[in-house]
Amino acid sequence: MTKIPLPGTPVRGSKSGSPIMALLDLLGRRWAMGVLWTLCDGGVATFRQLQERCETISPSVLNARLKELRAAGLVDHNGKGYVATDLGQELYTHLEPMGDWAKKWALTLKD
Amino acid sequence: MTKIPLPGTPVRGSKSGSPIMALLDLLGRRWAMGVLWTLCDGGVATFRQLQERCETISPSVLNARLKELRAAGLVDHNGKGYVATDLGQELYTHLEPMGDWAKKWALTLKD
DNA sequence: TAAAACCGCTACGGCTATCATAGCAATATT
DNA sequence: AATATTGCTATGATAGCCGTAGCGGTTTTA
């Protein structure tokens, strides 16, 4: 079982666990942002639906990321499936503009 | 040598390499956002200065991330040291608000 | 009521990424 | 000529990730 990075506990880049470093540690794991993105972008989803939406994620990693995101209060599981919490949605509003930025980025790289 | 995720090439979560998935793959690597953050937040830095600022990053990983970020056009090296490009700075403007958000997040988790 | 499908996972073995530490060749400084 | 600084690279250990298979439980279908 992996250690879950939370503010106030030692994380990568900050022994005291500064909030931003804890966040970057949390999100800087394979599929962490992808799962949050997929969940916010597509709405409620069961474990297996999430798996499908992510196309190539393995269940063990999906499970690990979900545990972390839940512990961080970004994702929750109501009886029906996994959902982003208000906190998670709020973080997503910062993530979302990166979608448009990425398109521009793709064009820039063509030259 | 690791494959560098760029839009248009197969990446995690998208075989066609959709821009956002390429970006999430690029940034979803250990220290990727941390390096960009540290560089933008603290200004130009030599390899070793970056290493110090990141506190616990190993030179091999720093080197790997720098290669990727340079290939992605987010970071560059002028004779003096490493710098974020205009593109990199622009992406950072989307990253930066997460700093404040993270502080709020830290408070929320205390309850 | 029995079969089929779906639920959230977990186990496994193999590969890749990351880690900390040491050190090297080249240039700049003293 | 010696020292310090530059950007890395080598190494060997550990942790993370991958794909596949499948389990025990609930819900839906025939």
C-alpha cells in the first residue's frame, strides 16, 4: 500500500507537506489527473465504467488512485458510483482550461 | 530512455494522442509539475540550483523531466540556466491558482 | 430458481520508473 | 595550478505500474 500525500504530512519536495507540494505529489501520479478529468468530464461512473473511459488503465492502479483521491476529499462513492466532490469539481475548474491550452499547444508544436 | 508524450503520438489514455491526454501524460510524471512550478516560481536556475530548490529530486529524474519539458517546448536552456518558455509560463498561469486552492484544501481537510 | 451479468475490487508476475549516491568531463574562477 | 561549478551519467536497490485472471457478493434476466 502506497503512502497517500496530504498537506501537513511529508511529501515529495516538502518535508513539512506544504499544500501545493502535497497537491503536486498527489496529482503527479500516473492517471491521477486523468481519473479526475474523466470523472468530472463524463459524470458519475462505476469502477468498471471509469476503467472503460480511461481506455488503458489497470484496475489496480485505478483502485489506488481512487483511494488517494477519496482520502484527499476530491472523489466520493455514493451507492450509484464514483463522483467528484464539490472540492474535486472546484479543482477541476482549474484543470479544465488546460484542455483548450493543450489544443493551442498541439498547434504550436507542429511548426 | 523514456518515450516523450506529445500530442499526435500515442499516449496514456489516447492512442491518437489527443492534446489533453498528451498533456496529462506529460505532467502526470513524478516531478514534472514540480519542476515547472519551481522554475516559474523562482526564475532562471542552473541544473544544480533546480536540484536544490526541489529539495529531494534525483539528478537522473530531473534530467529526464527537463528533456521532456524541453521537447514539449515548455522549458529552454539559455547559456545562463534553465528558463520557462512563453508557452511554459502560459501553462503556469493555469497551474498557479492551484497554489491558493491547495491552501484552502489543506484547511478543509483539517475537519 | 437457476443462470448470466455486473459490482468493486484483489492476486500475480513481469517490466519500468524512481530513488540515493557517487563520480566524470568540461568550463569558469581564484 | 588548484578549486569550484557546470551539466549531466552510472549503478544497484526499491517502489510503481502494467496486463491478465479471477473472486465473492448483489442484481437482473430467462
